[in-house]
Amino acid sequence: MEELDSEPTVTLIPGVNSRKKQMCFDWGPGEMLVCETSFNKKEKSDMVPGCPFIHIIRKNEDVYSQILRKLFNESHGIFVGLQRIEEELTGKSRKTQLVRVSKNYRSVIRACLEEMHQLAIAGKDPAIGRQFSIQVSSLSAMELIWNLCEILFIEVAPAGPLLLHLLDWVQLHVCEVDSLSADVLGSENPSKHERFWNLVTVLVLQGRLDEARQMLSKEADSSPTSAGMCRILGDLMRTMPVLSPGNTQTLTELELKWQHWHEECERHLQDGTFASSPHLESLCKVMLGEEAALLEQKGLLSTWYHFLVTRLLYSHPTVKPTDLHFYAQSSLDLFLGGESSPEPLDNILMAAFEFDIHQVIKECSIALSNWWFVAHLTDLLDHCKLLQSHNLYFGSNMREFLLLEYASGLFAHHSLWQLGVDYFDYCPELGRVSLELHIERIPLSTEQKALKVLRVCEQRQMTEQVRSICKILAMKAVRNNRLGSALSWSIRAKDAAFATLVSDRFLRDYCERGCFSDLDLIDNLGPAMMLSDRLTFLGKYREFHRLYGEKRFVDAASLLLSLMTSQIAPRSFWMTLLTDALPLLEQKQVIFSAEQTYELMRCLEDLTSERPVRGEPDAQQLQALCF
Amino acid sequence: MEEIYAKFVSQKISKTRWRPVPPGSLQTTETFATGSWDNEENYVSLWSIGDFGNLDSDGGFEGDHQLLCDIRHHGDVMDLQFFDQERIVAASSTGCVTVFLHHPNNQTLSVSQQWTAAHHHTGPGSPSCSSAPCTGIVCSNPEIVTVGEDGRINLFRADHKEAIRTIDNADSSTLHAVTFLRTPEILTVNSIGQLKIWDFRQQGNEPSQILSLTGDRVPLHCVDRHPSQQHVVATGGQDGMLSIWDVRQGTMPVSLLKAHEAEMWEVHFHPSNPDHLFTCSEDGSLWHWDASTDVPEKSSLFYQGGRNSTFLSHSISNQANVHQSLISSWLITDPTKDRIEITSLLPNRTLSVNSLDVLGPCLVCGTDAEAIYVTRQLFS
């Protein structure tokens, strides 16, 4: 960004005396940590009591709004749905499908808007009510912009239908008409209501000529002098040629008819048909598209884009999309009349009329407080194949950049990280790497959350992350003496090294206590035993004890021997194993065959030959027994 | 099927439970409770699905569930059960078990009782006040049994300040869920794929029976007992596999059914219609398993457990015990005989469905996409 749009806002940190002390800070993924240092601003050290807290500063407050959370969740569903049907979008139905997706997004925005509006007017606290009102206007601006983009970029309405769409757009966003209408019609004598003519004018401005005619007939009924004029004007309204959807007339036919009609209106005005009623005359002028007459109704129009659409309706109904921006610019200038400068919203709409998508997105990114809007709109426009040619200098394209920013913002939230995962999935270049970095940093407070994170990693073959998460959990389990859990985690990660660690722990416990803990685990290891040699040894050793307990000495003996000869027993344990062999050798009946006895002796020799100095009394006893 | 209504509620839902109807009442249930998780402030909330008789022609707004009241809950809500009509027991990730009391006259919830250190770690490496999440609760008035990541089983009684009975180190791994078999017996499942039956009448700290799958020790996450046949139990595992067990016979499951693509979080037999089973999973789907057979005289969907009819299919005609009053269709050893109809109930795939509950014709479920789905016409 080359220029600063406004002065940076100052945020005071509570508890820190910024006049006397200095602060230090560090950036995080979505937040900033700030704390007080022991450096003072003045030279001599004032013993001012310091603030002992570390503060977390978040810029993106919207993520924490309850109602906007619904927006994030619902739009996530629409986003994922759009990516999934991408392959099926072909041919003619593609445009309809994309328009439907766009309408879905808009209806979600509207639903949030409604809810927030309810809260804004129902709340008792005025400060919170104000905040909600700001959010409401922000959301309604978003919907306004999105709707216009839908008409111009997604629907790509050609000349003719274009105006109809723009009329709908204006009618949707200027909602005072309905309340005014209810007001006037609900009164006893509608045509004598003080705002009756306001209502009629606004209806004409919005192109709702049928309703305007009905109003005029009420006026005709109540005041017979103007009945004739009302009838004539009503006829003019009725006969105005409009392109109705499904109508087969060509654009040139429409233009011709419209020209004739326009001339007829002109004639009435010249003849002074409506001279005796200023209201009716100004209505006629409006219908002729006279700029001066329209500008007189600035109050009722309330926005320059309403002025633009009305002007187009009554002067250039067959306007082509490419010509829109001329009229838009002049409408804006005329409407503002040099009194005020355009606001950010005006600039965004102007950029849309100029079909400058990048400018629209850039301005929206600056004006709006979070990435939700631009990320989703850009993605949708990308599906319409409107953004292909523009690559940003740091490698990824604009759609991906915005999605990455949005998803990173979601990951900064304690709960919405699950949504962020899907957004990263659909960023082909940097999505996976970003996900790998983010997912390791999610705090895992319960096993259930860890399982969800692991499932995400496993579905995307992120084996490194699976391993590291399982290792952390297994370590925690070992520290808490939950050896079964630790083993379960190492099995999931297929981590042989950790399984060895757990087995060593078991064996150590056995040596210290003389009995096994957690027999339910060791007795039922199943095929998991194969994960690591040490684990296999543990299982087999326990089996030896079981066999011994069941007095199946021969089996026990051969198992014991095989444990030593097959080298899966750790060296440190051999002494224990040989000691276990003692009672078997001392039995009255012969359990070890001659060969087995030789094997035993050989093992003993191997063992003692490594430690020549220390004389093991058991070893001697063993040797004595063997002979 | 049926109309299923979704509502986004700005919190990830970990548990949903219907309020039980008073026994002998003909009304259907109208209220459900939810617990949230992974929020800085979690809530236990009560919702109402509105007047049953007021369905108007658009149907749209009437189906929506409305929040009645909620109360802050410390830590994630790991499990939730209705103790009786007014009391709800919640298990927390801080190891605390809380009983909430609902006051219908002013629609509020309050804390009625709390056991704060029900679950904690006591290892040589863990600090002295290290808490462990409580992962499962089951209630049978007046008793409450809880299990947790510390491998401990607690037996509480409402209005008693201390636990009646505690089995320390009942399991070396995490206990994920618990259910009653018969009143003095409970069954737990753990993260090394074992079912253990504990008898509270016995004094020791050993389970009276252990059952497990052969093969990989896949962790089991949920368990539910058949409503009328107390020896039939269904479990769901980390690989999405549904297993049906007969605890009287052998140590292995009767049938294994490949179900979901990811962890199965909850499995429920329908309480009055036990031939129907419901499962929900991390893969974002909720399945309805219909094992009811096409018996000609079956006219109503609601039959009581003690009736003297047998549902036979060819594979069990050689079973020894034909005297049984009701042979459960779940114990048929050959499930591939195409008799189980499986329907997916949610319209689109979503994030994980964490919890579901069924009562009468109503079903409610909650997801990680912060949405609650309710339907009132399960069997239409």
C-alpha cells in the first residue's frame, strides 16, 4: 500500500503508564502481545509500581461477534459446496448455478443483517446499540456491493435486462417506500395525506408505475378537478414500454416504441396538459428523465445510484453495460453537486460500474474490517473466470491471497479453526504449507479435540504433524501415568520409538515393584505388540508369567529361552530373565532339555563376559545348578 | 423423510439431549438441552421446539427451535445427561461434574450441585492439582456414574457431597463412555478397544469381565445398551466401525459393520423402537440403521419389549434358544443378508456431527459447523 488512508488510531493499554514506562511487543498470527518493560522514559529510575500483566491485542474483533459467527459458518458451507461442484459446472447451466450461489451468499448476509437489526433496536444499552447499528450499515453496504457485482459480473446482464436488474437492486435497498406506503394507505383519506405526493413520486422514481397509477386513481376519485389529468398521466404510465422478462421483442423494437412514448409525454408537457397541477407536472418531467426535475427530488432519491438508475430508466432504458460508467460518473457528480466528496462506498460502486474488478476488491479490502467479504466474492468471481490474468508479484494469485488471509484470521480464533481448514484445502499453492504450520499450534486441551485435529491431519496425509501431535499427547500421558493412553497414541502414530519408551517404563515398574501394573493392557496387546521389539518382549514376558502361573512349565521354559536367544530381550533385562529361570531349574522334574540348558549357559556366559569384574552371586548359583 | 430444520447457533455443539417425558405421558418431548465446546465461554442451554399443534402452512418458522435459557459452563461440555425432569448433569473438561437445575417458572438454570475434582491425574510427573477431563456420564436416578481421561470411575449419588464409590486407575487408558447394563453393573469402553463390565456389588477394583476386538486395538468412543435386552450392546470406534456385542457370550463382538469414514461419536438405540439405531460421526454424517424385518402382522411401529413374537430370518432358524420371547434382530450373525436399511439423515455433508439423541418421533443433533438439526417426523 503506497498511501496511508487515515491517521493510525491510538489504543491505550489499561494499567500501563505510557508516560513513565516503555512497552515491548511481539507479533503473533492474529494478535499482538504487549507488556511493560522495566525501562523508564526518564533517566533516573522512578520506583513506579509496574503493571504485571501481559496484554493480548486483537485487531479483528468481528471474528468474536456472535452473529457474524453464523455468517462465517453458513458461508463456509456455501464455499465448500461451490468448490465441490466446480467440476460439474459446464455450459449453460453454469451461469445459473453461479448466480444461485451468489444469491445464497446474499441471503446469508441478509439473515445476519435482520438479526443484527433486531438486536440493535431491542438492546437497552445505547453504546452497544450504536455498535450494532454500525455493523448493520456495514453489512447492508456489503450486500449492496455484492448485489451489484452479481448483476454486472456474474449475471452479466445485457442491455435491456440490465436495467430491470438495476431497478430490482435499487428497490431492494431503498426500503423506506414500504413503510411510507403503509403509512399513507393506512390513513383514512390517503390522497389528503401530507406525504401522499411523496409516495407517488417515490413510486415513479423507482419505476413502480402500476402502484403509482393506483395512487393517482385515488387522487382522481377524491378530487374531480384533476381527474382528467390523473387519467392522462395514468395512461402514460400504463403505456410506457418496458422489457418484460420473456418478452420476445428485440432491443431496437423496444427503443422505437420507447421513443414514440417519450415524444408523446413531451407533447403533453408542451401542451400544458398538467399545467394546473404542479405535482402532476413534475411527475411528467420525471418521467421524461429531465435532470433538473430528478435533482429536485434528491431527498426522495437519497443516493446517487438511485438517481442514476431512475435517470437511466427514463432517458436511456436500453443502456449497454459498457456505457454505464459514463452515466454513473455524471450522476455522481450531479448528485453530489460539489458539496461533498464521494465516500468509500461510492468509490467502490463506481469502480464496479467501470467494470474494474480489481479496484472494487482493493477498495473493499481497505474499507471493510475483515477479509470475509473480499475472500468469498473474489473466489466466486474466480469461478466465473474473471480473474485469470492478474498475478500478484509474490507468487500466488489474488484469490488465493485473500483466502489465505481469511483462513489465517479464522485460525486465530479459538473455535473457528475448523472452518479455516477447508479454506486452506482450496488454496493450491500455499494452502497445505499454511495448514501444516497452523494446525500444529492449536492448543489441545482434551483428547477429543486432539482426535479431531489428528483426523484433519490424517485425511491430508500430514504424517509429520500426526507424529508430532501424538508424541506430545503420549508424553503427557506418560507423565500422568496413563501408560495405556500413551501406548494408544504411539500405535496411532505408528511410533515405534515411543512404544519402546512405554514398554521400558512398564519393565522398570516391574523391576521396582515386582509385579506388573496395568495388566489389562499388557494382556490384551494384540497385533499392536508388533509395533516395537520392546513391546513384543513385554507382551511375551507377561505371557511367560501367565504360563508359569498356570503351571505350564515346559511352555514357560521354552518361551523364556526364546526370549533370550531371539535377542528381543534388552540386555539389561537378561539378569532378571535368568533369575526367572532359576525356579524352573530347581524344579524336581526336568523342564529344560539338555540343549535348552546349554543355551541358558551360553546366555549366561555372554552376559557375564561383558562384566568380568563384578561377580554375580546369582550367576554362580546358576552355574552351580547347571552342573 | 421428513422436515429437518437447521439453525446456526454461534457455538460448536458437543452434546444434545432430549428432556425425558414423564412416564405414562402421551406427549412427545418438546425440550432439549445442548452443551457447547471449544469456546472461551461455554454454555449449557435449553431449547424448546415450540407448540406441537401450531404447524401452519408455511411450516418454516414453526419448526425453528428457540432458546429458553442458558448458563455458563466452565470448560468444554464433554457429556450431558438428564437426571430427571428438572436436573441436568454435565461433565466438564476441567474434571468437574455439575448438576444444573431448571426452574420452569422463570426459565432459568442454576447450579444445584457440583463435584469439582471428580477427575484428576495423580501421577508422579503430574502437578498436584492436575485436572483430567471427565468424558462420560450415565444417570439412573439417584445414581450418577462418571468416567474420565484419568481412567477413574466415580459413583455419585445426588445430594451426597462425596462420591459413594471411586475406582482409581480402573483403566490404564482413557475411558470414553459408560452405560448401565443392569442397575448395579456398568459397562465402559476405553481407548485400547476394550469393553469392561464392572459390578458395584463387588468390592475389588477389577472388572468382572473384559471383552475386546481381536485385531487392531481400535479405540472405542461410544456405547449404548439395547433398551429391552440388557445383554445387547452397540459400540462405535475410531475407525467408524459399528460393533454389536452380546455380553453373555464370549469376548468378541457378534457383528462388525463398516459404517463411517471417521470416528463414530455417538450410537443410540431408539428407546421405544429398538430395531432402529442411529450413529453420528466426525465425517459429518448421521445414519439411521433400520433392522426391522418385514413381518406381516407388524402394523404398528411401536411395540413393547415383552411381546411374545419372534422375528425370524433364515440364518437364525437353527439357534438353540428359540424359547426367547424376543430375538433381537441385531444379533443375527449375518448382517450381509441385506436386511439392514441405512439412510443418511442430513441433507448436506457438514463438519463433524458430534452428538445426537432420539426420543419418540423426534431427533436432534449438533455439529461442529455450529448448527443444530431437529426433526419431529422420524418415521413418517
